[in-house]
Amino acid sequence: MIQSILIISIIALTAITSFLAFNNRVIYGSAIFYPFAVRERGEWYRFITSGFIHADIMHLAINMFVLYSFGEILERYYLPALFGNWAKLFLVFLYFGGMIAADIPAYFRHRHDATYRALGASGAVSAVLFAVILIGPFQGSIRLFFLPIDIPPLVFGVLYLLYSAFMARRRMDNVGHEAHLVGALFGFIVPGLFKPELFTLLFHHIQNRL
């Protein structure tokens, strides 16, 4: 039995819609996050649809790689231990809540700008990643293609945010790199609001590593 069915389903749906949008400008234009259209035409659905399309294959691959690497452990182990039968519902709330929250600052900043657009699941993926960091900062690891070493979640999260900040400053694409930070904050804070003891445990985890 596949225990991470929710994460796999999200990855599959995101991959399908992203590939459809690569080859269809109507789908791409209808789904992309466009604050001006949200304000002028009430197209609030873009807060969600923009998280299911990506700029290119590399953008899609990176997001889905990170989502699977950390989402699986969150769905199979961490959330069931913390929330029992509510685990999958909480994961849905975490993922889509992070997706929406990550676009809110961009909406208020660019709602009068008819040229601004953004896309990608970065905010939602960041929420999943930083929920894992809160719960198990040094549990498990991820191995990047170009680095033959295992990286703990906490270290990977820091590298992920540094990369996002660098790309946000360059502004060379429509990827919502700024959304990484907001999604990360959402994923880090929300589980702790439901389980405040997680913050204390995080402090002890880091203290024991120093």
C-alpha cells in the first residue's frame, strides 16, 4: 500500500497541468498568478491554479523533487504521529495554505501592475519543507544531484532560501521566488500553533548539535 498517496497525487497533478501549460498559452495565461486580473476581474482562483504550472521543466523538477523528498516523510511519519486521523487533512491545509499565503504579499505589491505575473508551487513546497525542519531538523537527509553528500533538512532549508533570495534579486523569470520565504514561514509557524511543544523540541534539537 502506498502510504504517501496524497503527495504523489499532488506531484502527478502538478506535472500533468504544468506540461499542458508548456504547450498551451491559453492554459498558461488562465492559470498564472496575475494580481491585476485578480483585483480587476475577481479571478481569485489564480492563487491556487498558479501553483500547478511552472516556468519550465527544470523549475517543475526542482519543486517536485523537494516536495517528494520532504513531503513523503511528512505524510507517512511526522503528521500521523502528531495529528493521527487528521494528518492528511492537515497536510492539505499546510500545502494549499502555504500556496495561498505565499502569493498574498505579491498581490498587494503588484495588484495595480498589469505587467507582473508569477507561477509555481514554490510557496506550497516551502511550507512542506519548513514543516519538516520544525519537526525533525536533523532527521533524514536529502542528496542533491551535484553534491555527493547527504544534507540534513535544516541545512537544505537554509540553502533553499539563499537560492530563492538570489533568484528573486535577479528577476529573470516569472517564478515567484519571493514566495519561498512566505511559504517557509507558513510551514514553520502553523504546525507550531497547533503543537506549541514543537518549538521547544526544535530548540533542544539544535542545542544538542552545538
